Amino acid sequence: MKNSASTSRDSPSVHSDTVHSATIDSISESTVVLVGESEGGGWLASAAENQLWDLVRHDSYDEALDAVRAGEVDCIVDNSSVPASSSADFLADVRSIDRPVPFLLWTADSDTELLRDILSEPHTTFVPKATEGASDGVLLNQINEELRKHYLQYIADVQVDAIENAKDGIAILNPDGEYVYVNQAHAEIYGFTGPNDFLGETWQLCYRPQEVNWLEQEVFPQVDDEGEWAGELTARREDGTLFSTEVSLTGLAEGWLICVVRDVSSRYEYQRELETERERFSKLLNAAPDPILVVDPADRTIVESNMAARDIYQTPFQLEGTSIYELPLEKDRDRAEELFSHIYDRGEGSHQEYFDGEPIILKTAQGETVPVSINSKLVRIDDSDFIHTIIRPIGEQLEYEDSLKTLNSVVTDLLERDGVSDVAQVVVESAVEELGYTSCGLFEFDSDAVRLQLLGSSGPMPEGVVTEPTFGADGSNAWEAYRDGQIKIYNGVTLSGEGGGMGDRVGSEIIVPLGDEGVLLLSDCTGSEFDPVDIEIAELFATAVESALSRAEKVRSVREKHKQLRNERKHLDYVNDLNEQLRAVHHALVSADSRSEVYASVVDSLTEIDDFLGAWIGYTDRKREEIVPMESSGVPDWYLDEMDFDLYSNQPHISAQVSTSGMPDAISNIASGLKNAPAWRKESVDYGVRSVAAVPITYDGVGFGVLVVESPLSSRFDAQTVDVLSEIGLLTGFALNSISQQHSLMNEGTTEMEFDMRGETGVLSLIAQRLGASLLVHNVVPTAEGSYLIHCGVSDSAISVSEFAEAASSHERVTDIDEIYGDPILFEVTVDGESIPTKIGGHGMNARELIAKPDGSYRFKHTVPPELPQTRFVEEVKDFFPNAKIDCHEANSSTYTVPWNTILGDTLTKIELDTLRTAYVRGYFLTGGDSGTEIAESLGISQSGFSKRVRRSQEKLNKVLWGDSPRIPYKE
């Protein structure tokens, strides 16, 4: 690493004596192979006996090649009289096996072209044979020389290989400071790819200017004087990063220099890591809360300590050299020496007591006495022994152990309790008397009420618990703990005192969830907050309480299971009884001949069941909008007379609800929430009813009324019972339908059906909605122009003609509006095209009544012909209005004589009937009514045509009333 200005010096000895000695030893172990049968072979064998090497003769080239392959040849002598092609082939084979082995061609012929070709190969020498009678000493010298050169070349190759594969970087620099040789390790140490990156570069490439100046001023002069230098240098890699190296420089002759480099940055990094670890250890040692002392076991002196230990000794300084016996224990020094001597003689130990059983007590710097345990362990570091001693306060541990013993006793007592109330009593009493809490509250989760109910308490409780011993989903502390399943701790809680003059107190509160069971509330008024040990004890206590409650709940569940089984057996008996009565009802309905018999057989059969107090059947009076009782059993008349069965009451009776919805219903425990209950439930409770069920009486879509059954039991009507009652309702509907059909056929009479229709919008329903009143349709008459005259009245007499006209004219299909004077006033509405009234009155149906209601619905009556079954008739009505929801039932009363509608329909033509009805509605037969001209104009006919129709209609009616042979027989 010198520049051209560096001075030269003599090259030091290169251990020539050692190399020479090794060469002689190597030659003495060499083998020379003589091949060929030319003259002189015997002489060489004789001369070889005085040489260091061994001679082996082979007659053929093949034998010699085998020796080469076996690695048993260090030199070959080809004894050929005249070089031939066989010698050349032999040499080629040798070189293919062991290229550098010396090959001597010993021959007398020295001037052939073949000889010259052979000698062109490396490591091949020509040795001429001596003339006859002369010595061949030249051959012996040449053999020795070739063996020496061969060995030295081998040594050189090994040295070069060693340098190339060395872990240290090795470089050779010329007197100008340029690299002439660099091994791979040297290139990699400095961050280069390979040696070629250095060739032609100077050593300044690898160092900063400050290192260059220091090397030139301090290091190279020392190399010149002493021939070598070794030390540490900060080098620079190709990417500019700096690293630490160990460098060794050796000067050679004429200013040449050998440089050996080792990367020691990892060693420094390791040293820095050790320093960091040492600092971390020191910080951890001083951060430890317990006193830690490292003691020399020989003289019992402290060699290292932490901050906690120095606090005990009340000194801010290190305690190195202080005797362990100076530890401020409460007992005398002799007892401390006895304890430590015992521990350190054994090399380890853990003690909480002296040998006499008394606890080891330590005096703190604040004068407090704390029970401690002394734990020691022998540690060997670098062939040195140390005693690692930890002094740990165990006051909390002892308290914890005592708490566990007490808790174990409480748990044993808890697990012996079967009832929930017994568990609650043990919990709250043990928490205060045994575990030392100021108060305790145990809350159980009530899934029905969705609240935490107080099972038991002891001691002063938080203010909220005193005023309302229950918690709901209202954000209370206890509810949050139960909902989140996490312990909640609160400080500064006010606890209200119990009787005996105990005033309010402030303390801490811990609320521990008990899984699905509830929460445990524990309070402490000693002034200290709950620490981790307190929390752990509370958790263990809560776990035991949860297990005890769960066990008690299982016991209760088993008992309830037995009770449930008894109830199920009782219920099975009840179901059998109910099914028996169902069969009785079926039998009675089959033999019933009238509606009253049907009603009586149903209610009488049901009251035969012990669990039923009474039963009654009512029909729905749509005009009066109420349920009318028809037949009852077990229920007095006054009871039903006092009931309100209004269909549209704010709190309707269950029968009204079922009639409106068409679905069965049941109410259990009707006495529950009686304060805000409807009046009918209060009256039922006064009578002794506790549960009630109602089912519709229907058959194939036709409603016949409602069946109501009442029971003195609060939970009598389960789903199974309601299903049976629904089946009875269907049977009753079937029986009533059959009786209606039978009477119609036998008496050639008719049946009236009432329909309630929703979901079908029409002209009249829109007018009714705008007026807020119902419209009663009296007459519908087609006109010649294809429109219809609809005569209707309004339920609200306060509505004026102008109000009606405004409401009706807003509909685009209403082409004209007129009023017909009378009491009450009728309105004539001309509607373009068909509407709901025209559909209801057409298709062969005999409409008796049509009302458009302000809620958008329609109610109409139809007379069912005797030859048409009611169910078939209902299906046809529903087919006319496929998009509407239609409820139907038999009208309140039926006539079994031929109605006047039928008489008129048989006597008059449809045109005559429409003309006569229009004349009647418009007051043609009254003084002050419309004239024939006006009516004819509204019908789109002439006045004379109108007069002829009226006279012809009157004549036909008179014949029916007064003729000698009336078409319709009159019955008294």
C-alpha cells in the first residue's frame, strides 16, 4: 500500500531452509518409472540404488500407464533407442492422465522431427545417452532436478489455491501502490464483484482522505523501518458505506507490499449488541419491583443490586461490598446470619419463615413491616459463582391464600344448596361475613321481564338498588355488565345505609357477570380501590356462585319437568275429553233439524268439559255493526247483556275481532294488566273467566257467526285446543249451511246473503270517501245512450246538495247530477259505462241492498235462488270481482216465501220494471214529483212511450193483486 515515493528494502528470508528440507523429504518418497527395453536400463537400475528415489521398471507402455492412473508415478523415463510414434502416443496418454508429471526421453538420437514434436510438450525433457563406456550421470542429475521442480510447482499451486480460497482478503501491490493481485475475498470485503475490479487501481480506492493521510504519515514509515504493520482501519466499500477492518501489511523487496484484510464490523456490532443487552439488563434489573441482590458466596458481600434493593438499605448508592447480613430484617442479626448461611451453603433455597417457624419480616424505608420470601439461586458466570437473591413481599400473597381458604369453605357450602333462594342467602351472607365485603347483591336475569331481579342482598347497597331493586335495559351499571359479559368497576359509589342508624357511605363497587344467570354486585367501603387480587377473588367467587345457581336451576328444572309431566298427563286427559266432546258435537249436528238445535248442541256439549266455564254463539249484524248472541250455555243472560260487542270499538271484544279478521284467536290470563285492559276483560274477570277463545263459524267462504268459549283457567287455550275449536266451528258452519239449503228447497223460498267487499274502487266509493258518509243505492236504470241512472241517498242528512254535487262531479265518468226532492233527499247520478252497482245488479243476480261506505268498501245483499247452493253462489260473486277481498255471511233473517222481487220479475218485463221503479223513485206518483216528460227525457224515450209503459205495468200488477186467479198464492 505504498506509492512510487516509497523506499525499497531487502526482501526478508522466505524460509528457504524449511522448503529445502521438505523438498529432500518429498524426493525420498518419489517413484521413477523406467519404461522401454533399450540399452542402459540395467545401468540406471544399479545407479538408482544410491539415489533417494525408487526406480520401478515396466516393459510396456500399458503397464506404465496403469501406474500413472494409480497415482504411483512421480517421473517417467522413456528408454527408447530411437523415438517412434509409440513414444508420442504414450506421452499423449500420460498427459491426459497427469499433465504435469515430468517426462524424460532418454535416447541417443537427437535430430529427428518426431523428437522435436515430443519435446514441444511442457514438462518434457530430452536426455541424450552417453557414448559407449561413458557414465550417464547427466540422466541422474536431470531426474533429481525434475523431481525437485515438480515438487516446488506443487507447493506453489497449493499456496496459490490457499490464497484464492482464504477467508481473509489478500492483495499484492507494486511499488506504485497499484493492485497486481487480489483474491476473491478481498474484492467481496470491499463490496466489489471480483478481483478484476481492483487491477490497475491504487489502494486509495478503499479509504477516505483522512485514512489515506494517516497511512502515508504513520503506517508506511513503520513498514519501511520494521517490515510490517498491523492494526485497525475504517475502510470504505464500493457503495460508500464505512466498515471496520483489521489490516496486516508486510513489505517485500523493491517496495512491493502484501496486504491482508479482515472484516471485523460484525465483531464490533456484536460488542455493541452486548453493550445494549447489558444496558437493557441493567434497566430491567432496576425496573424490577422486588429487591434483587447478587452476592459473592465466599464472603457474603453484595456485588450488584437494583434500585429496589437500595431503597431497602435507604441509600442511593451502589451496594457493592456491603454484607448481606446488613439487610434490615425485623429479627436479630444472628438469626439472619443463620438463615443466609443455610441458604448460601446449599447454593439455593426459598424461605418464608425462619427455622423456628416465625415469618421473615422486612422493615421498609418508611418503617413498615412486610412479610417477605427470600429466594436464592447459584449462578455460574465465566467460572465464577454468584448467588442471585430476590426478596419478594408476600403480604398480598398470604392474604390471597387466606381468601382462597375462606372461599373454598364458602363454595363447599354453596354446592350443598338446592334452592335458588338458599343459594342467594348463602352468597350475600358469606360475602359480608366471610370474605369481608361491605355489601353484596345477587341479581338473577328474568328472561320474561328482560330484567335483572334482586334475589338477595346484605349490607348497604347502592342508592339505585335501594329505590328500585331491579335493572332493565336502561344503561344501568349492572345491566351493562350483564349485557357485555365483562366485569365493571366503579369508584366513589354512594351506598345507602340500612336500619339501625347507619348513614350513607362512599365506596368502590365491582359488578361481575354470572354468565346467563345474572350479576353479582360487591361493594367495599374501606377506602381502597379493587386491585387485581381483589378482582381475581371476586371472579372466583362469582364462578362459584354461577355454578351454584346453575345447579339450583337444574334442580328446579328437574322439579318443573316432573310437574310438566304431570300437567301433560292431565292435559292428555283433557284433550281426550275434548275429542270426545267433538265427536258428540258431530253426532248432535248430524241429527239437528234447526238452527236453534245446532246452536244448543254445540254450546251444551262444550260446557260438559270441566275446564270450560261457558260457551255461546253469536251472529254478525252488519247493519248494527255488532255481534248478537244467539245461544249460550253456562253463561247467564245478564252477563252477555252487559257486554259491548261493537265491531269497531277501540278495544273490541274477542268475538268482534274474530268476526272482522275471520281468524281464530285466544287470550290467556286475561286478568294480566287489568288496569289498562278493555272493559269486556274486566267484566269477564269479575264473572270468573281467566282465558277465552273465539273461532269463526264458516263453511266454504260463507260466514254464519262466531263461537266463543270461556275458561276459569288462565292458560287453557293452547294451539291444539284452538285447532279443535276451529274444527267445531267448521262443523257448525256445515250444519247451518245444510239446514239453510234444506229449508230453501222444502219451502221453495230464498236465502239472503250479505257481502263486504274491499279493494274494488268505483264511482260511488270515491264519492262516499270525499263526503265522509255512506251512500245507499235505491235504483239503477240503464238509458238509451248506454249510460246508467243511479238513485242514491246519503247517510248524513247534513250534507247539502252542493256538497254532493261537488263530490260527484269530480269523477270523470259522472256526466250529470240531479236531485229528487223528498224526505230524505235522493240524488240521481248519471254514470257513463258500467260501475259496481250495475255489476252487482246484473248477471241475473237479485240485489236487495247496496251501500258504498266512506272507507272505500261496499256492502250489499243478494237473494240466493232456492235451486242454487249458497257456496256456489258465493263463488260466482267472487268471480265477478276477482281483485277484491270479499267476506260473506248469511243475512240476519231469511224469508221462506217468494219475495216481491221475484213476483215483479215474473210479472213485468225488465224495461217495464226499470220504468216503474224510476217513476216511483222520482216521485211521479206524488204531488210535486217529476213529471212524465222529465222522467221520459232522463230515460231517453218519448213522453207517450213512458205513459204506455206505466199504464201497462199498472195493469199487470192489478191483475196479480185482484184477478180471479192470482199467479202467486196468498198465504195467511
